[in-house]
Amino acid sequence: MNVEIETYLASCHCGLVTFKVRLTDEFDTIRRCSCSYCRMRGAIAVTANLDGIEFVQGQDKLTLYQFNTNAAKHYFCSACGIYTHHQRRSNPNELGVNVSCIEGVSPFDFKEVIVSDGINHPTDNNSETRIAGVLRYSET
């Protein structure tokens, strides 16, 4: 059985970088990370396979940021500074895509978001991904 995977249109804030993305499990993989970089960046990511992204325009406008082990590759628009996606350290065959870049999607669309323990990264201690907590959004 061949199930068609939906393709989403996504872009940075200024629109210079535009891409299409196919998520591995729709929005069921949504999460945040508690590592020093992700904690400050504040983005919520969803999973796509490494080959699940196709740039429409502006791939050459992306800037790469790496730190610590230099295993993860974090990309952001060189004009507006918005983080668009990253190649994961925990699984280099996967991308984390900034859910806020996906057209029509907001991080506030999700009542709960799992926060992965990025301070105690699973590749540092040969263990499973730990959960640091859960972010909850409720309307007032």
C-alpha cells in the first residue's frame, strides 16, 4: 500500500528562503529541546527525513551554525535570521524543521509539546532520549 505523504510549503520570515517539506509522521513528532542552543532559540521542531526537504528558492541564502560537537547543522536565513531547520545530531538522517516556518501552522496550535533532554544528549551517554518536561499552551 503506497500512502501519499503530504507536502507542506514553508519559508523564513522574509520569504527569501522557501521550501517544501514532507514530514515523517505529520505533526506527531513535534518537540522542543533543552540544550543550550535550542533553549535560547525557542523553536518547536517537527521531523522530516533528510531527503524530505526541497528548496524552492534561497537555499544559497541559508547560513550554517554548529557548536560543541559540530554534529548538528542548524540553518537560518542570512537576511531575517529565522531558524528554518537542522540536521539532527541524534539521527543525522533526520531533519528538525521549525514548525513556525510551515505555512498555516503555529506553535500555539499544539496543546502539549514534549521537551527532549538535550543537556544529557543520548549520543553522549549511549542512552535513549530522555524527556525534560512538557510545554503546555492554554487559551485564557
